[in-house]
Amino acid sequence: MATRTNSAFRLSYEVRAQLRASPAAVWAKLTDAAGFPSWNSTVTSLEGPITQGQRLTIRVPIAPDRAFRPTVVELVPEQRMVWRDGMLPFFQGTRTFTLTPKDGGCEFAMEEVFRGAMLPLIKPSLPDFGPVFDRYAQDLKAACER
């Protein structure tokens, strides 16, 4: 189950899942932009190469009229990836994916942190990402354990 942490200028969601798959197999799913919609019901489309420094275009079912444009700001193969959008001190979202080898498979963790001076004004318009994060982790688990 996704967890939510909320304060005046910070909002975060996190989900973890134990996967019966190697970090390499999970990483292959997480970095295949064209294949994302085939396994991930929380993403309608993902365009752009998932490589460090690249800007992505992501469309999601919960906001069908909007495209999100994060940049891949960190990429450590089979371990960690970070996407970021927005600009501090105003408003910024940072999504971090972490893979940790564990019990013959790996633990997947995903956290999204929203922060900035505009967050108190923007927060009421944000959806509850908890169910989306739960679905994301379930979809990834199913795709990697097939």
C-alpha cells in the first residue's frame, strides 16, 4: 500500500513491492519507454528515450488532457532512476525509482515528492496518487513475474 506524507510545503507518496525478478529484468521494464503502456495501466503513453538528461512526454489516464514533461536527472542502471519536473522555489515534482536486490529478487520502491512555495495553492487540485502508485507497483510486479 502506498503511503502519503503531507506538510505545508512538501507532499510525498511512496510505494514498495517485493518482486520475484532480478533487478536487470525490472530495470528493462522501467527503461523501455515504448513498452510502458503495454504493462502499466497508469500510463497511456511515454515518449522519449529514458536516458540521463532526456526530457520525456508522459500521458496518464487520470489527466488525459495533460502531458507531463519530466527530465531524467539521474540514472544508475539496475539501481536508481530520478525524474524531475518544475522549478524550485516555486513547484517541483521529483519521482525516484529504486531497485534493491533482496531474497533472490528485488525490492521496487517509487517515491514522488512535490515541494515548493506554490504547493499550498496547487495541493487541493492534485489527485490522490495513492491508488495510482499501488496500481503501478501491482502492474510492474505482474509484468516482471510472468
